Amino acid sequence: MALLVQKYGGTSVADPDRIQNVARLVKRAVDEGHQVAVVVSAMAGTTNQLVNWVDEIDAGHFDPAEYDTVVAAGEQVTSGLLAIALNKQGVRARSFQGWQIPLLTEGGHAKARIGSIPADNLKRALDEGQVAVISGFQGISEAGRIATLGRGGSDTSAVAIAAVLGAERCDIYTDVDGVYTTDPRIHEKAQKIDRITYEEMLELASLGAKVLQTRSVAVAMQHRVRVQVLSSFEDKPGTLVVGEDEIMESNIVTGIAHSRDEAKITLAGVNDKPGVAAGIFGPLAEANINVDMIVQSVSSDGATTSMTFTVGKADLIRAKALLDSLKSSVGIERVDADGNVVKISVVGVGMRSHAGVAHTMFRTLSERGINIQAISTSEIKVSVLIASDYMELAIRSLHAAYGLDAS
Ligand code: ADP
Ligand code: ASP
Ligand code: MG
């Protein structure tokens, strides 16, 4: 008998029929003799609807604690419905909201972090032979308010709960049957990956592969939780996320991710003297605007230079306004903002020992006439910023160039 955590995403619980299908999958594990804790998302589309209602009333000004109160509601509905479906199928089950566990959060609202999860209440229910059906995405703050973990946060709830329960595995059921070499909805030649390292999955997720929330992978890596990504619609094994020691041979490039969440800012005629970068990036950091890729060009006249960097698309308007206000004090001639960019990244632990990955990327894009606007690299990834119109072409060409195409 093992203790398993299963998580079902929005599409898997999109309507009462699918919830009953999920109940059958849970029942199968229970019938095999396992203890099961199930983490559920809101029914597909529900969280977006709740966010829209908040925005309709007071976009940009609302109290984040009340935002969390509203958006956490979707998961409450699913956990109750799944508990009802399980009991109807003869499986004893009860729902748990974040505050009932309690899943204690830190760091404010809307993107709260998990502080700790006392496991007693969940363990008691499991030991009494019940399935614990847990609302993902939500917890309770230090101030006793409902708090949520950021979009896609049910993945993180599930992995963290698997960690504190010492579960044998955390199965993330979703609408694809595993992690692919690139988003299978963008490229039909994407291939399913049987095993992927925590590190690669962490990079892919943070670079835009939303199949797992980035923080869920970080928690899994830290606590060595075995995670499997698999389909709730098809009965076949998925992708295992594991330590590097469990993978015999790795490809140089494991996957390609894209992110449409970044925007580009170009500063022209910037004073070329010490302290200017601090004068620009200091105020951005103070305004809580994250900067990702940065390129500074060599000064041609010895007096001024230009600078390109990316910020989150959601912060673009704020960043532009802030930089415009710094023009005269810092010495910037022009601030241009461009939201029509996409970041494409190639990821693989094999890059550590193989040269030439970046070169293949640059050559492939140039052969297609795709201009690179910014570059950033780390030990196991290379990212480029390109015009968003070329996104699909870039992904397809790179996928072929690194030998990832399914035959
Ligand atoms: P859920 O609602 O179950 O949490 P998500 O929509 O959050 O599901 O995540 C699943 C989606 O992730 C897939 O439908 C797929 O389009 C997308 N995705 C992006 N990159 C990848 C990838 N490399 N492999 C698999 N799926 C990916
Ligand atoms: N329902 C939340 C969202 O849509 C959390 C999740 O699905 O993981 O972001
Ligand atoms: Mg998700």
C-alpha cells in the first residue's frame, strides 16, 4: 500500500461527467489498496471568469485579499463536487479547503508562497480510510485571510502536500499525456519525453512551458518528490520528473520553450558613464518590475549608448512611464516599448559538456531570416528574443535542427 497524491487540472474537471471520470481514476487507486490525497483545480474557465468579474468592478485598485477570496472559490466548488462523486461511487471522501488543512502561506496575496503545511488533519482523514479531496491554489495567510498561490498554483499545492505526506509519487493529471520536447499544441512533431531532470523541467517551466507551475518543480526538486505528468483522458504512462542520477543518457537539447509574457524596452541616446545602469535598473527594481534579458551596445561616439532589455508584458506600461520620468535625470534620449516579441529558449543538461548549441540556434534562425533582438544564456539554456510573428517558424526550425522531430 502506498500513499499517492493525484492532481487534476481544469480541463480534467471541466464538467460533471469529467469529474465522475476523475472519481473513477481515484477509485481505481483506492481499490488497488492505496491511500489517496487528491488536489483539484477549478473547472476550466472558472478562474478566468472570477478574475474578470473582479476587474469589471475595480481593475487595478482592488484589495488583493478580496481578489484571493473571489478567485479561490473555483477550487472549492470542484473539491465538493469530486467528494460527492466519490461517495456516490462508494469511496469515502471529504473535501478540504486550504484553511481547513491548514496550508499556511507567506508573502501576501495573489502570488503567496507556501510557508508550512501541518499534516495532522490530512493524515487523520487518510488513516480513517477517507480520500482527502483538497482545493488546490489556496491557503490561509498569517493574518487568517484566504490567499492564493498564483496562476497554475494547484501544481504547487499538490507537490508540497506530497512532500509533507511523504507520498510515494505526485501524479499531475492534465490534458496532455506528458511533457513534450515542445508544446504539442504548437508543433505536431513534438515528442513525449519519458524522463526529464528536475533542473531541465525547472528551466522549461520558468521559460514558458506552463504544463507545470515553475514553483511546483522547485518544491519537487528541493524535497525530492517524484512527479509524473500524465493524461486524465488516456490510460498510459506519462513523463517522470526525476534526479539526474536516474537518467542514463541525456540529449544535448531536451526541449524548446516559448514565452509570450515578455516585452521589450529600448533606450536610445543613453549617457555612457558609470552609474547609468544603476540609475535605470534601481528604480525599476524599487517599483517591483523584474528585468530579464539585457543588451547594451558599444558606444559609437564615446558619449552615448543604447540599451535593450525585457520586462513582463503586464509591467510594460508602468515601466515605460517610469523610464520616461527618468529621461532628464539619468540622461536618456528616447524610450521605445514593443510588446510584439516572444522569447524562445532551448534547454538541456547536455549543454554543459557540449559546445555549439548556441551556434546551431543562431545559424538556424539566420537561415530563416529571423532577427535576434536579445540573447541570454545560462549553464543549461540559451534564450533569444524575436518578433512574435516568427514564433512558430522558429520553434519548428529549431526543433528539427536539434533532431527533436518525431519521425
Ligand atoms: P492543467 O489545467 O491541467 O493544469 P495546463 O493548461 O496548465 O493544464 O497545462 C497543460 C498544457 O501545457 C498543455 O495543454 C500544453 O498546451 C501546455 N504545454 C506547454 N508546453 C508543454 C510541453 N513542453 N509539454 C507538454 N505540454 C506543454
Ligand atoms: N485555478 C487556478 C488557475 O486557473 C489554479 C490552477 O488551475 O492551478 O490558475
Ligand atoms: Mg496548470
